[in-house]
Amino acid sequence: MKHFIVVLYFAALFAGCSSTSEYSNYLFDMQPDLEKDSLHQAVINDFSEYLNGVKFFIDPGHGGEDRHNKSKNEMVVEADANLNVALYLRDFLEASGAIVEMSRITDQTVDLHYRSVLADSSRADIFISIHHNAPGGRNRGWINFTSTYYHATEFDYEYEPMEHDLARFIQRDIAFAMGNSGGLGSFDGTYSDYWIYPGAGFSVLRRTEIPAVLVECSFFTHDKEEARLQLKEFNRLQAWGIYKGIAKFFRTGFPEIEFVENESSLIAGETKLVFNLDDKNGIDYHSIKTYIDSIETNFIYNPVDQKLVLLKNEIKPGEHEVRIICANNRKVHAFPYSRKIVIK
């Protein structure tokens, strides 16, 4: 296994950096399945079965007029590190047959709100936003960890468990690849974006309608991390971790929800809504939640034929929104599911 050692010469180049000698050697390991061509191609080929045809929208944060986030010694610009990781991630996904669109592929300005518009208009299956973190001040060089964010909390109606699942898969592999912890604020390194902006969250997660997560790969303000983030080989390693997390999520599998119209009755007074919850691993009954117009409602589920039935005699004529949440027995949730139902 190849070892990369970063030697810092900041003491000679920058005034006021007398303590950099303690950071003179910072080691990271290149994963064998990324370093060795035969192993690398085998991983790409294996994951192609699960990623082929899946569409991703990748959003490298900041860029263009927004290049203000820099490391202490200004050797790393966050916008550039985000783009480097995102481009490598695109290459890995495309090599496995996935389809990828990006909010930017160069150092250009993309309005924050417009990133979500682009993502939704792409009709991608997954939105991934790539960032690097800072602790609210450039001088706290001892803070560094990797974190992955999902929108809202489990107590909020807008919370989508599938996004949290995806965040867990990504977090596990990127943190392992980088040799980073997930911070003290979370058991597994995943965080609700309400942790940062209570009740609102990140704009790109709140506004984007397709399933979305945001990765804060590490802290560019960290004295040692600044050195690693300058290296394209390290950016590639970061992307490899994200890629493997995504691929493992799709390999594990998730339930598919389908409305069975010919078995349903859409007449007021005798409303019956039937759905298939299809998963080869079986459905975790305790994970099922059903809503009509944001109000949780009762259901009947048959694990033999995997049919879910909603009986609501009191539903009035008109358009209603039905939302279903469920997970398989591997605890992976279905993609967000909601459907407009017209009752006559």
C-alpha cells in the first residue's frame, strides 16, 4: 500500500506560523482498490450492476464570485477543493454506467437557489452537494472531522428517512477513506441540517425536491488538513469514499412503492387505496407510516403479498396527497413517496 506524506514548509513561507513543526508529517493511506488498477476496475464493474442508468446531480459548493472560504495560510480555497472532489466523483459514477449532471464543472458563479432549480429540472434520482467545513473562525486549526447532512429531523413531517440512510452509507465510507472521525455531535457522523440552521436547514437540502444530502468532507481550516486538500490524489480518495458509500446504498437495495389502481376504490364513502411494497428482503412492518394530507392514518399490511391498504371512509371528494414511508428488513427506506389521489 502506498503511503503519502505531506511535508509542510509554512514556517518558512508564512510569518507567524512558528508552531507548524508539529504538523511536519501527515500520513494518509491510499486504498488498495483505488491504487491498483485491477482491483479498482473490479470494484467499478461490480457496482455497475447497481448504478447503471441511475442519474445523479452533483453540486460542488461555492465557486466563481464566491471564493471567500480559504484555509489559514490560503493554500486551499474551498470552492476548488469542492470542485476537485466532485469531478472525481462524477468520473467514478460514470465509469459504473451512471448518468451525471453538475451545477458547475469550472470555477463559475451559480446562485444558491438556482442550484436546486437545476437539480430538480435534471430529474435526477439523487442530489449530492460537496463542501468542506470551517468552525466559524479561521484560527481554530485543531478542529477536523467528516460529516454528512440530511434535511430536517425525524420529528418533522418533511424529514425523509431514505435521505438519512443515504447519508449514513456515504459517511461511513468517506470517513473511513479519509481516516477521519464524525465529530462529537453525532454517533455516526450524520447530522440534521437543523443542527446548523434550526428549523430551516441548508438551502440546497430544503429547496431541492429530489432526494438530497450534503457532504462536509473535512475542515479546510485544520492545519494538517490544509496540506492534504491541496493534493489531487487526496481529493480523488475523498471522492472514492463518497462513491463507494453511494454504490453500497444501491447494492443493499430499498423497497419500491407502487399504487395499484385497479384494486383501489376512489369514491367518497368507500375509499380504498392499495399499494405494493416490493422488496426482496421483506418489509419491516414497524417502519411503515402512512399519511393523507399530512395526517398520519391507519393501514393494513399483508406481508405475504406485500400489499398495503388504506381504508378512509371519511375522505371528501377532491384531490388528496398520500405519503408512504417504509423500510426493508435491512433498515433501508424506500425513496420518498407521495402521490396525488382524486376522490370522486
